[in-house]
Amino acid sequence: MRIGDLSAATGASPRSLRYYEDQGLLSSARSTGGQRHYPETAVERVRLIQSLLSAGLNSATIQDVLPCINNEAIRTPWLAARLDSELERVEAQIEDLRRTREILAGLVEQYRVEPGVTTGNEVGAAKLS
Amino acid sequence: MRIGDLSAATGASPRSLRYYEDQGLLSSARSTGGQRHYPETAVERVRLIQSLLSAGLNSATIQDVLPCINNEAIRTPWLAARLDSELERVEAQIEDLRRTREILAGLVEQYRVEPGVTTGNEVGAAKLS
DNA sequence: GTAAAACTTGACACCCGTGTAAGGGTCAAG
DNA sequence: CTTGACCCTTACACGGGTGTCAAGTTTTAC
């Protein structure tokens, strides 16, 4: 498949796919004319990249982590620590978001209970912690 | 309290506090010499701002949402929809992160089971370390 | 063989909260 | 008054993934 097909299959723009390759996250075969060709497995790989990116891992970190997903041989203690710390970071991030969600949910809830009516009981201050 | 005190109390840099003010998220009284003075309540407000920022709301959105936390009078159906969509976004983000966490946790788990020990199906474990 | 669609590389721009430096003013203690 | 800590505004830079334009090449379809 060519870059347009992979783009369509994953939702990642061609620009992004080239960027992933640039950063060493994705590889491609080239046609005689120089155009990129991908195997079917690239779809899943791109999805994984997107997932890790959206979790806040930068491309350098993903480059460290990605190979070990496909190749057990290169797993090292250093990499284990790296993974562990990333996992920790993501979990902390989830916790932060959960707290913020409660703040937002509290506000939304008030709208639902008394739409457009004052309650005499302020929201944000109480739900902050 | 002055900006340094507020900074110390919240962990936000003076730079950030001025930026929040610039964006209309935070207000301050000024001394005759032009220096900012904050009431105690500013501490909580800054914490809220930080929380919303880390949840991915940008300052324009926060500016829309923040007033309604302290002043019910300005709540509108439009704002309700806004809050709702932000809440939805945050929840989707949490779900995404959860999935990614599972990926990372899976990898970390593998390390725990076989910490640096060859398994017999590895080809070149020694090569790279 | 020709046109259109798709691809190539390279470069520049954006977002947007934050860091940082310059050059100067304020304020409280000595 | 002086000193040193603190604060002021202005302005430039960054990260890092993505959008987008430009100018040229390849592939596909007719």
C-alpha cells in the first residue's frame, strides 16, 4: 500500500506518516521511483504510534520503546526502567484528569438539576480538592 | 500577597501568573508602584486554572468556563453545552490513556516475569547489551 | 502519449504555555 | 540614603507534532 492508503486506513496524514518515518518510528520500502510502500502490518503499527503519542510519549521515547514490542531480544533493564517510568507518568496523568473531570462533571450536573436556576450553593469551590 | 508568594503557594511561576492575568483568567490589585497584589482566594483560583490547563482546556475555554464557577448568574445554555463537550473530551482522553496504559503495562509485566533472563526463544539477547 | 492524480523533498508557520534575558522600577530593612 | 530582594514590561525562543505551500517526479488511466 502507498502512503495515501495508509493515511486513509489510519487517519494519520501523509505528512505525519513521513514524520514518523523521519523519527525512526516507521519504515517503508521504496518503489523504483522513490515512492513509499508499506506492508499491511504498518496499519497496526501506525495506530500504536498514534496511541503512544496521544498518551504524551514523544517520538524519541517511542523509538526506544517500539522495537521491544516486536523484538524481545533487545529488551534491557534500562528499557524496563524507561517503560516503568512512562507507565507511571501515564497513570499520574489519568489521575489528574479524573480529578479535573470531577470538577467539570460537578458543573455540568448543576445545569442538569436546575437548568438556569440559581441554587444558592456554589459549585467549584466545594468540589475543588 | 505579592506574585512571589502566590507563586510559592501554587507552584506556578510568576511568568505563568502574569500570563494567566493576560488571558483574563486571574485578576490582581496593583500597589501605587504597580506591583500585583492578590487576595488569599487567588491561591485556589490558580490551582483550578492549573488543573483545567492540565486537562487540556486552553485559556480561552477556561476564560469562558471559570466565571461560572464563581458566579451562577452568567450561566447560559450555551455555556452548559460547552462544559458538556469539554467533559466529554476529558472522558474520552481518559479512556484513550487507559488503553495506552494497558499497552505499557503489558510490556512492563513481561519484564517482571522474565527479568533479564534468556527464555530460549530469543535470538540475540547478548548482542545489544 | 498525455493528462490527472498521487507522490517526492524542502521549507516555513502555527499553537500556546512556559523559560529566560534585558533594562529598569519598587519596597522594606539597616 | 542605600542596599538587596523583589517586581515591572517587553520581547524573543522553544518544543514537537502537524498544516501547508512550492516545485518537481512518478504512477495510473484513458
